[in-house]
Amino acid sequence: MDRIIRDYWLYDLQPPMSGLDLYTDYPRDDSRRDMQQIRYPLELDQTYLSREMKAFDSRLWMLACYYIFLYRMSGKAWRIVGVKHEKGYVLPLRIRCDASMSFIELYQSLLNKQDALDFAALPLEEIEEAIGCTGLIHTIFGRDHTCQSSCLNWDVEPLYGGEWTLQISYRKQLFKPSTIHRFASFFGCIVKAAMYDSKVTIGAIPLVIEEEMEFMGQVKRVRNSEAQMIGLTENPAEFGSPVMRKRAANCKQKHILLTGATGYLGASVLRELLRTTQAKIYCLVRSEEDDDPYARIARVMKQFFGADMMSELLGRVIAIKGDLEMPQLGLNSCLTERVSMRIDSIIICGIQECYADDPEYYNRINVTSTEHLLSWARERNVRIHYLSSMGVPEGLAERESTAGMYEAGQTNSTKLDHPYYDSKLRAERMLIQACEQEEIAVTIYRLGHLSGDAETGAFPQNVNNSLLYRMLRMILLQGKAPELHHLLDLTPVSYAAQAITALAMRRDTAGHLFHLCNPVQLSIAELAESLGSCGYPIEVLSDSEYEGWLLECSQLGSSHQGDGDLMHYEWEELRREPFRYSCLHTQEFLEESQVECPVPNADYLSLMIKYGVDAEYFPASKSNNN
């Protein structure tokens, strides 16, 4: 077998293939395989169609739309589908699809993959035997059951006169006809969005069928939709020398110094370290003279995760008094020497509220503390894992009016408007410089907008410091929201902790910068739709309509007035350039670890809201009050 073909099978496809969790109307049962078929006209605008299709391969165009459909339905970035070759063969193709990608980027990936392989030379019999299917498009259902027969086959073909139709064959033991029609309508939305604007962002394509849009009063042509999003990518994604990387790869990370363990994210990271490693964890705790640091850690872990956590702390967690803002981490000299002999990894996991206007405070907690950290880490073979903020690339993009971040070695003169993000930027620069000039092993993690735990919906007690939660609370209270060109990021704290731990414990992540955000971000319209499914009908208003509504509330002395003023203030924080967070570099590293970020769908939002209602932070829905 040809080496290129063999490598494609061994490394690109990498069986066993992951399952696709599409919704099914009936329990998954492989005993019956009765197939039903529907034909769905796509009703494409011929003017746009003829213009776009002149420059593109129509077959790959439709295949890209199908990849987007699978990604939006399942949230799985990597997908293998069977592609019908022009000679009639069915071939497996594996491509990554991400919410931050544009349609044209995905199309180009498919084009490059096709051009790189001589499909005619693939060992078809071996592949078909391994896949267990000879259908056109084979969908594997995973987790609970695996259907080895073809369950959902798609084919898009041109008809006489330039019309296009979608033909779907499906197992009627799994799907209702109405569900398949809905799948078809979603596919139609994707095709039309790509046809009107091939640069449209995958995560921004609205999957709302025309009837629903008319009902909601939101019928808009896709080509007149929101402005193109500015992608905030991991930049610099890599820094440092090969010597530094080799040195970091030999670091065992058996004794980890963790800061911020009394906060919700830090405590979640501590739990993940206990669950997934054998390392001993030294928790640096700022505490009063009469406050036992271990007792404080134990109280926090019990409060957040229950009494069962107490047994996991024993023998693994050592709490020590210290302070990052002090020289030598605030440790006494004797303890400094003993700790220094053991520590081979440092995870800086403390996060602070960032809405005060106090440059001196932020300089102390982020810049001065980083100087002390580097001073302590010099001449020691330790790895540094530093938690920064997505506000850094946002602030840089606003400042420079570009999608780019700073490059390594850029002048230190650039200053961000917000003092918190500016202090984080200065800390990042110091760490990158130390990595490149002194070969200190550094990894940087930029954190998005933290949201509730993916399993429980729980959030920390100081939730009112979160712009995301304050904004969500105002929407629920008022039942209205102004349009934004800014996609909303909801990063579950449990995912952030899992990602930090998985990336930190890898031997090859030193000298990398990662974005810890949700690959799937929501428009206000999508958020409103999901909240409606949770029992909170939300009306999305244009800026002028929203301003008029606020004015009317003010003039009438409405009970909404106070909340409306606060809501107006909160929205000002989000009325920026149309940004979207990108985390492609991060997702590539997390792919092997099987750490996946939950999709922010109605189920997840319902979990968040229920916890917030129980905590008396979010209002109960009217349906629950009746």
C-alpha cells in the first residue's frame, strides 16, 4: 500500500471514529433498518447561485455545508464522513470544523485535502470493511449504541434548470418525518448563508427556519445580517526556543504550586489535579495569622464540591501561607528553601474582578506579582502556567483596529484602555520575554467569560462581579435585549479547569498561548431563542428601539426604569467592534485529551438559570410562577 495512503488511514482517520450525538426521536435500535426517503428543494436564488458556483466546486461546496450541519448539531469539531467519489466509490474524509472559522476557510480545507490525496488509489475494500458501510454518507451514533448500518444518508444534486434538491434517506425507526424536514431546513439555511456570503463565520449562521423567523418577527436576509466578525486568534501561538521546549519536556511536574485555590476556578483546577494526576499540590494561600491555610482550603472544597472531597485532600494537598505580591512569594526563608527543592511546576490561577478603575491595584496583583514570580523561578527547572484574560486580545484589537494581537518582541509602548487588561498584557509580555531570553518554560492561558459548571450549573458566590451574569440577569428581568454585533462567550468553569489541567500536564505545551473560551459563541438572537425554550420569552430590539423603550419606561415611571438604566450601562461594555473569540490552536491540543467544551444550548442555559433561581439571583420564569 502506498505510504501516503497508509499514513492517511493511520493518522488522519485514526479509528475508532468518535460518535455523533444527533437527536433521535426514538431509542436507538440496530435490529431494524427500514429506510425512508424525502426530497427537499433548496430554493436557491439563481442570481447568487450562478455567481458563486462559477468560482467553486459545487460538490465540495455542498459537502462543506454538510460538515457545518454536523458540527452545529453535535458540537463535535472533528468529523469523518463518507464522500462519494466521481467514479461511484465512497471514501472517508476527516476535516475539522470550528465556530470561529469562515465558510471559505472550511471549503479550502476540503479542497486541500482532496488535492493532497489520490483517492483513486485508496484501498476501498479495506476501508469499507473497516467502516462497515457502503452508503453515501455514513453517520455513526456513539456513547449509548453504535448503529453499524447506514442511518442517515444525504445527497445534493442539481436538477434541470439550475435548481438544487436535497435527498435524505433515513431510518424511520430513529426519526420522525418532521425531524428530517427540520434537518433539511437547517441545511438549507447553511447553504443560503454561504451562498450570500462565503466569508460568513460558521458560528454566526442562524439555524432558524423561515416560518419561525416570521413568527418571531425577525425575517432578515442573511446577506444583510451582522457585520463580519473580527477573529481574535491565539497570537503569538508559539514562542521560545527548542532548548527551552526540550528542558520543559523533561520536567516531571510531580510537585505543583497552585495559587487561587480558594476561588471557584482555582478550586476546580485543584479538583482536576487530584482526579487526573498523582502530583502533590502545594496551595499558596493568603490568610491571617490565626487562620490555618489548610482549614481554609478544606472549607472551600467542601462548600463547592461536597464533603466527599475531604478524603481526596489527605496526603495530596499541602497548604502554605504566602503572597504572590511579596518577594519570594511571601514565604519565610526556611520554608522557601524546602519548597524550592520540591516545586517543579507553578499554576497561577487567581482571577480578580476587573471593573474597578484602580491602576495601582492591578499593577500590584498582576505586574509586581509576576516580577516576583519570575525572580523566584529563575535558575530553577520549573514550568510556569499563567492565567490571563481574553480582554487582552480584545483590547489590542480595539486599540489597533485590526484582528491581530501583538507579536512577540513588539514594543512595550502599546497600552490598553482598561487598567486590568493592560496589567495582564504587561504580565504576558514579561513572561514571554523571560521565556525567549532566559529559557524559562512558560505557558499562557487566556480565559473567556466564565459560566456555570457544566454538570450542576453552579457559579461562585461573587457572581455579581461577572459582566456575563449581570447581563443575563437583566435580560431575564426585563424580557428585552438590544442587538449586538458581539458574539457572547459562555465558558463553563468545569471546562476551563479541565482544559487548564490537561494542557498544563502535557510535555509539549511550554512556549504556547491558549484561549480558554467556548468554540461555539452565541448571537443575541440565538441566546434569546434558547432562553425562550427555558420559559423566558425575550424580545430582541434594535438599538434605536431599545433606546426608545428605555425612554418610554423613564417617562412612564415604569418599574423597569432602575433595571433599565443598569441594563443600559451593562450593554455599553459589550457595544464594541464585532469580535469573535477563536481557539483553534487550543482545540487542536485538547483533541487528544478528549476534553470538550459543552455547547451553550437550551439545556445548558436551563441548568445555569435553575441554579441562579435557587440562589435567588435570577428571577423565576412566569411559567414556573403560574
